[in-house]
Amino acid sequence: MFGARLSLTAAVTVPDLRGVLAAVVAGAGFGVLPRYLCHAELASGALVLLHEPEDPPLNTGYLVQRPGRPGNPDVTRVRDLLVEAGRGW
């Protein structure tokens, strides 16, 4: 989004962008959200746009897993399939 890779460790992990939206609306700070997800909050004034990118950002997804959790074979299988498929993206 801003031409630099984030180098900090995540303080909070939420299951999806709706959780990020709820946290920001509740006053937890700021976030980077797709406009389609927060257009109502922008229109109502619950959120304020801080930056308008010149070029739309890539829609990058991150695959995360809780550390120290026992291996779930289904999660491992999905992760392996995504990692393999991602090599061709």
C-alpha cells in the first residue's frame, strides 16, 4: 500500500477484515481496508479516509496459523495445497 513491507510483529490477529473494521470503528486505531467493506462507515462519518492511493493496491492474502497449536491434518493439507498453488501466481 505504501511501498514498503511491514516489518513489525502483529499485535492482534483477527479472523477476517470485518474484525479489522469493527476494531477500527470501535477506536482501536487505523487500518487499511477495501472501500467495498467500509463504504457505509465512510459515508456515515464513523470512519475517515486518511489516504487515497494513486494505484489500487494488490489484494494480498496471508495464510496464518496459531503458533504452538497441535497439527490438524486438514489445516496442513490446505496449507500445503495453497503454498504449492501460490508458486504459480
